Amino acid sequence: MRLFLRLLLLGTLIGVAYNSFIDLIFFTGSIFPRNLVGAIDGAAITAPIAAMETFLLRTRWGRPLQQAPFLVTFGAKWLVYGTIITAVIAGEPGTRALGLTPSAAPLQSPLARLAVLFSFVAAFAFLFVFEISQIVGPRNLRNIVLGRYHRPRVEERFFLFLDIAGSTSLAEQTGPAAVHRFLARVFRLASDPIADYSGEVYQYVGDEMVVTWTVAEARSDARPIACFFAIVAALHEVAPEFEREFGLAPRLRAALHAGPVISGEIGDSKRDVVFHGDVMNTAARLEQATRDLDRSFLVSTDALSRLAATERYALEPLGPQALRGRAAPVEVYAVSATR
């Protein structure tokens, strides 16, 4: 919903800005009525487009388009969005809402054609950036463009390591192609809970997914812990579908750790933002320890101490655990969804 509202606000502001620009060039006198027209038209154009991006494409009807090759997805969206733009401009909702006189042939006027052209270009730019951000990650793209990590910086972060249990045996039974489909579907189902709890997918490594938060993003409502259980719930809901297609339902093992890391850009032909530090290694070792301790979700005290509202979860103290590669043991809790 937050993304929908942000897109709606952006479209409204673009409509106001465009009409203000047109008024400065072609008109004199008060710009208030036309600015209001621009706001209404911008909102009318953006609302259905934003609804499709944030709601429809997440349903089973929209997933085939979202999962199609880049050019197919991009071209189909641009065609649909272009049709919406043309229909809204022809309908003149802003003019009619304010009780002004609509044009007899709205698409025949030069200004209307200019508005259609501008909207198509704006839609193209938005779609291109939006689709690319889905490939490299919205925050990763923003951070690279703004140069936030151009110089390395120290920051406190949470890292949630998620391992998909059973993928190795599935590979032995059905082959690598089926495993790829299995993992792709699991990671896709996990993406909505991760976004809902303000997480950022850092990387996929085989059958593992690494999700990260800054301390400020994670602290409220123990978001990393809530995110894990939301992913578990999402996978449980579709477990029968997985069992029919693959012969098993996905199960998760996970570990959460927090602490200081070095964050910075690397690469030349391909840039990326990476994180270095003992926190990463410890989180990975904790995830491996879930097998030895026979627990599905382990959280370190370093992570728990940085979170608020953890009292809603059942915390089982497991004491200090010796982890490979670390001299000092780590105090660990097993976390369950309810007390």
C-alpha cells in the first residue's frame, strides 16, 4: 500500500509540474485551475497503473506477465499503460471534475497530443527504471545512483540467512531444472514478506537467500523476526501446490545476527554494493548450527538486543555456542512464533 500511495503522489506531482510548465509557455493569468486539472489527471493516470504494479501483478493472474522475459514484460506494460494514458487524456477527468468546459475533440488539439507524448515518455522512463530496479534491487540501484556507498562506511546491520531445506534431495530425485523452478518459486513467494517488513535481498547463494536491514529499519516490531515467520506462513499456504508438483513442501532454516559491517561499492564493468565483516560469517555459521541444534530459527543475543517488541515470540535460550571460525562462543536463542 505504501508503494501505491507513493506512486500516486508522484503521478499527481508530475501532473501539476507538467501543467505548470505548459502554462508558463502558452498561457497567462492564474495557473491554479490548470494545476488542479493536472493534479486530477495525473492521479487518474497513475492510480490504475500503480494498482497494477503493486497489486494485480502479485496475483496469480499477473504473475505470468511479471515472470516473462524482460522485453515481453516491458513491452506489454508500456502498451497497456499507454492505452490508459490516452483514455484518461481523452476523458479529461480534471476538466470535468472542476466543472470546466471539455474539448469537443480532446485528442485533436496540439496540447493534448503533447500531453500524450509526454505521458508516454514519462511512462517509458518509469517502466525502464522500475523494471531494472527489480533486477538489481530498488535500494541497491538508488544507493549506486546517489553514491551513498561510493566511499566505504561502517554501519550497523542485521543479516538474515535463509536456507531452503530439502533442495539437495530434490536435485537427486528430479534434476537441476526442477530444483531451479522450486527455488525460484520459493524466493518469489518470500519477496512480498521481505518488502512488507522493509527488508532488502542482499544476495542469492545456491539454495540460500540473504536478507539485510539497517538497525533503524529493523528495530521496530522486530521486523527481521516477523519477516521470517511471514515467509514461513506464505510457504505453508501453498505447500499443497509444491507437494503436487515437486513431491515435497519447502522448509526453512534461518539465522539472524547483527553488528557493524563495512559497506561499499565494488566493481567496474558491474557495480554492486557489498558488506564485509565478521557479522556475515557469524550469521552463516549460525545458520549451519540449526542442523546441529535441531532448531529451525536461531537468533544471536547481539541481534535480540537491537530489536524491540520481541516479547511476542517464544525465546528458548540455548546458551553459548562455539561456531567454526570464531574464537569466542556466541549466545544463541531458538525463536518460535508464539510464546
